[in-house]
Amino acid sequence: MPEFTRRNLMATSVAAAVGASVSGVAVADEEESDTPGAPSVKGELKRFSSTALGAEVTGPFVFDDGSLLYSLQHPSTDNPAPFDKAGIGYVEGFNFEFDGDSSEFDELSTPQTNEEQGRVRVSDGEYVLLASQGDTFGNGEELGVPETPDGTPITEFAGSRYSEAGYTPDCNQFIATNGAGTEGYLFTNFEASPGNVTRIPVSKDGESWEADLENALNLANTEAMRELGGTRINCYGDKTPWDTMVSSEENYAHTRISLTAAVGDIVDAGSGQGLRAAHEFWNRPDPTDIQEAVDSYYGDDSWYVQGYWAMGGVELLAYYLGADPVDQDGDTNTTTPIGEGYPNPYRYGYQLEFQDPTAEEPTPVKHYAMGRASWEAPDFQQDRKTVYQCSDGDSKGIYKFVADRPIPSYSDPMDVSGTLYAPKVTTGAAAEKNSPADVTLDIEWLELGHASNGEVAEWIADYDGVTQKDYLATHSDWSGGDEVTAEVLEQADREVVENGNRDYITDAEIVEWARQYEANGPDGVAEELRRVPFLETRAAAKEIGATVEFNKAEGVDSVPGATPGDYVYFGISEFNDDMADDAGDLRMHRVDGGVVYRGELEPDYNVSRLEPVIVGPDGTDTADVADDALVNVDNVYVMEDGRVLCCEDADQFGRSYKNDCLYVYTPEEQLNGPGNGGNGNAGNSNNGNAGNNNGNNGNGNSGATRMAQSGAGAGTFTDHDGDGNVDPSRSQFDTTFPNLNWNAWSSLFGN
């Protein structure tokens, strides 16, 4: 089986098409091979784990007892068993102590031998798989595999693939069902098309965690999920402060213009040649063939159709929804157009929340008002209104959504309403050839629009029923029943290149929305144009001058229970291409290894400054530098003591090994031990943590007491060790606050 990685897929035909680094194809300029501060760390970075060859480190989760779990995603099939199959595993025999530093483990050595590179290694304990690719559930379904309405696994169909079903487990979130946090449901994303989220009952028996596969579910195969249109490319996600799992749809195929271009550029040029991207070809027969077709039609004037590869599996999604697989022919898809049941592109690319997570079947809700993009992850804040989001890929953005009132307070999730924002970087030094290590980014948030989930759902429904037949009928002389010849398909393709896909939102609508926005503000656009920033989020943000230049924004997270004064961390996997060119708001020196930023939460949960705290290596750095540096950060996960798990999805550059690793980052203010401020630790007078009002950075008095309260209850707790933090036991906490989750609220007590 071919090895699947997003980087390999994105590399296909890209370098030849654009002659430069694009998403996942890092090409270091020789003149910029020694960027100052690359690599560097403000704090401490220690390697805890290396994953098996071919796999990326993804889906980290830390249980209340300190056990670490993460996914073994798309490992090499040449690895020795059991690491030749994808899976979900945890580290047995080691627990993080949540004391603010990483002295509880020794740094793991780099994997050098074939034996070391072929398995998952950890500094302490042993990586144990709870579930593996090919495992079956009690209902006969296979782990992570969606099925058609009649129960046929989509693996039985031929044709394009985004990835193999069951091969790409990603995000993991655990929802406890008991006060001790030792029983509950593990939700796991599967990054494929159609996508999937599994729910597996897990429990701890002694020192070991166990999975109950007999009672596990593929949530994609529930009727409620199918009624939503299913899901695709489920990447990372988040656990909300109200204890639900959110799965992010990383729909790379949402792009309608390639790389740095804007829709206005197409209108000005009078043609989309050189600029059109994947979304415009969504309902084309055999859509992933569009890159080869464009190369054939335009020869030397061809271009990279950004996101074309991510239309792999769109036909499988159609079959999953019940469409007749008329385009099946041996091992390939034909150009016979799929009719009824073809998926609506505007139904994918959202934050998918599973409400009632412990019910017999959870209730899936897509938060359409949060915008449509290739979402890698969201970070839901403790005010229960603010959500930070990062969109993966080249020339993308980070976004913010602020609900009108706390999201769980809406009895009907379709009534959730709020404002969607895009970033504008205003730092002058960021538009000059400086090192990213030296520049803090100042952010202003541009309002894109205000809407409710229900309003956006109605706009989406306007495009239901559009099929591959419409692509041909709208853009060529083809009529239903006619043969789809190469000439017919070329006529339709060229028409879409020139004038856009008229089956969906048009170029003219986007440009007119932007004109009215500039003239009247976001609330002054015509009613029929209000849909634009929610269905075409990236295109709309570009038109109003937002900084849509971030390259592979792959991580965002904050400490559980984060309050003003704590930090939100953002992982930018590669600082190159549109962030390091000679145009736009970001023009700094490239750092192909990426950058981790953090922004301090302000009293209204806004973030207005991003400080670089980890800078990866240059692409030309040799093994003595690159071996121990964080390369191409993917997920970031902030533990309750403020330390950050940093996962890799790495190009290997000059490393002496090819494995991805998991690092533990300790912020510099915590290196002298607990009680030194930030991220839920004593000494940060702004974070609302019990025991911090004395301002003595942890110099409390043993035996001192303090009352801690929330809307859910109040209790008096004791500082047993004199460190300035009150120390409730788990049983005390559960007795006093029976309706609160320990993982989400423990930072309030500095524990």
C-alpha cells in the first residue's frame, strides 16, 4: 500500500508547478539558510517520545491520572507488528505529575537503529495499543470505517482516496463518566473522506487502561451523522469547558483561489487561468484528475490547483450518502457523472460538536457560524463564548469566533449566534526581513460577519442537489444522457477556469460583498450576500485585506480552565512561502522548521499579541542542530500545569533519523519550579487561581486555608505544603463541586 502523508500528497506536482515551497514542500533558500534564532527555545524542550517510522505524532491527550495517550497515525506498513498498523495507544507505567517542570522523566535519545525507528518509544513506561486498524466492534463494523446506508464498507469501492479508512486516527478526547476520571468514552477522529469519529468505552483497571470494543461506535454510521451529510477529513479538535468533544473538519478542498491570489485578482484579470483552486472543481466528474487535466490543457502555463488532492474520496462520500456508484470501473473512477446524492461542498469544513456525549448515541452539531475552512483545531475558552481556530495549509489564517452568549446556554444549537473574525497583523517589523524569533506579532481582529448556525444552515441548503451532471450541463454543451467525452469535459473545465463554477457562490458575489463591506461595514451588506464570509471564509478574508498568509497553522490550545493572564499557544508548522515572501503583512526570513507562538488572554478573552517561544530549525541545518529541535509542529496540547506537549508532522531536513517525536515544553517562567506564573501556576495574579493573591510566587504558609467558589458551589481548602496553593483532594473536589469536571477546573486551585 502506498504510504500516506499529507506532506507527500501536497507535494505531488507542486514543486514543478510553482517552483517554490508550498504546503508541506519546504525548500530552503540558500541565502536564508542561517536565520538568526533558528532554532531557539524560550524555556525548556525535552523529547519524551518518538513514534514509529512513517507515522506522525498526533491526537495527544492526558488523563486526570497523568497517563499520556496519542494516535499512531499512518505508520509504515514495513514496521514490525504491532506498529505496522494504525492505532490508538497510551503510555503504561508513567504518569505526568503536573508540578510544572519535566524533572519526572529523562530526555529520550534519538532513534538511530532500525529497531528503534520501527516502533513507538517513550522515555519511561511502555506504549500500549488500545485499538488498532482492522479491529472490529460488537456490531460487526471495523474501527474507523464508514459504511453506505445499506451497510457496505466504503473500503469495498474503487477510486480516489484521501487516505485508507481506519489508517489515520487523529484527535483523542476523553469524556469521563465517573468522578475519579477512570471510566468514560474516548472519542477519536479519523482523517479520511468520508471522515469518521469513533466512541470507545475505556476504563482503568489498576495501572492499566482497557478499551471495550464490543460497545464501541463508528459515529459516521449513525443516522444523525448521515442526516448532516456526514463529515470529512476529521483532524484535531478540542474538549469544551462543558465536557463535549469537538472534531475539526480539515477540508483542504475549500480553497477557491490558489495560494496568495484573491478573487478580485481573477475579476481584474478577466480570467481564472493560473489562479483557480480545488473548490471550483468539486462537482467535476473524477475531480482529483483536474490537476492532470490543467497540466494537459495549459502546458507551460499550468499552475498548482491548490487543494485538488484533497478531493480524493469525494466519490466515496457520495456513496456513503447513498449515491449510485455509476462511476466505478475496476480500480478507478470514470467520468460518468454521479447524480442524486452527490455531496454539497458547503457542508464540510466546520467544527463538529458531539453534544450529549454519553448518551446511547451522541448528538452531532456543526457550528456553521464559526466559518468554513481546513480546520486543524479550535480552542474553546473558559468564557464559553470565545473560540480560536487555525486553518491548515498554505496561505491560510487563524480566526476567532465570539458567541453572543455562552454557547451551552442555547437550548437549540442552531440558535448559537456570534461574530466571526479574521486576523490583521499590524507589526511593522513583520513586514521586513527580520527573524521570526525576534518579532512579536500584533493582531487586530477584522469582523467578517455575524450569523447564527441556523441562518448559515439555510444558506448551505440552497446548494443541496447540485451534482456532477450540473457541472457538465452548466459549463458545456452536454445534456443528460449524452456521452461524457474528453472534449465535453475539457469544454466544461476551461469554462470554469475562465469564469468560475456557477453552480456555487460566484466570483461576482464575493467581490460585491467586499465592495459593500468596505462601503458600509460588515453589518451593511445586502441580505443575500451575508452568506459569503461563512461559506467562503478564506476568500472573504482575503478580499478585505486580512492576513491570510499563515502557512500550516496546525495547533492551538490553552491550559484547561484558562482565564485572563493565561496563554493560548499557536503552532505554525512551517514559516515560509507566503510568510516569507516580499508581499503582504508577513515578509520575514523563512524558518522551514516552524514557530510556536503564544498570546496572553486579556480580560475579555481577546488575544492581541503573539510572542514566539519555540523556533524550529532552518531547512539546511545539519543533524547536530536539527536532531534535537522541534521540526514542523503539529498539535499542541497544554497540560493543567502549563507545560505544552508539542507533536511533530515533520519534514526531516538534516536529521539523522526519519521519525517524528513528541516534546514537552516548559515555559521559561516555570523553570525554577511551580509557583512562577502563567498557565495556571501560582504567581500569576491575573489567572484567578486560588492561593495567588499573596503575590509571593508560591511562598505561602503551611496549613493556611482559603475558600474557593464558583457558580456550582463553594468550599474551604488547605495549603498543606506551604507553596501558596490550596490543595484539594480529588474526593474533596468531587464532593464540593459534583457538577464540575476536575480536568477543566483543577487549575482554579493551583493543583
